[in-house]
Amino acid sequence: MKSGQKVLVATKETQGQRASDFSFVPDGELVRFGLACDNTNCDIDGDCPCRRSLLGFDSHSSTTTFKVIVVKGGTDEMFNNAYAISEAAAGGRIDKDTTKAANKILKIAAKYPEGTILEYRNGKFGVRKK
């Protein structure tokens, strides 16, 4: 995270716009990708949340809404390390895909103005209306 680096954090803002919304992550907690199931036929708004949510770094719980914030100070390497620590704490394997996923979060956050609320559906991020 460079000085002024944009990242994604959990937010409850705009929760309820979709009937399948949920947030079990404290507001402001950094979020990351979780595991996606192998069932390509699962309903995006059904019981399996893997194609519509991200996980909190510390809580390892899911949320369907995220906010772009600016973090003062830090480095990309610090974000990548925190991402890897979160992945390991959840029982995941740390490899080049972990860094790739962390960098994808940073790249997505960089595309949007601070305060933008996003959702994640079937591998794509979209802007939520406030």
C-alpha cells in the first residue's frame, strides 16, 4: 500500500439492495477473496455465497458489500503480507496465486473513487448505488 493506496473494506452501506445481501464482517475490516466452490450451476443468489462475497482478513466471515478507502502509508508488500497471513490463518495455501489475488484487490480498488461501494458477482465487481 503506497501512501494514499486504495483498498477494499467491509461495509454495511447499501446492504439490503439485493435480497441475498449479508454482512458478517465488521465495518472497516480489509477484505479478500475466499474459496469458490466447483459447482458452476449454483444460483448466484442461492445458499452458496462464494460467487457473491469476499472474506474479512481477521474475521474470515463473508460480506456482499465493500467500500473503497484510502490507507495513508504502508506498501503493496505490507498488504500482500497481510493478505497471505489472513489466507494462512484460514487454512489456505500461500503461493503465487495468493499474491496475484492480493494484487487484484489493489487493482480493483484503484479503479474507483474513495467511498465507492462495490459488490462482487460471478467474478466481476460492480458499483452499488447509494
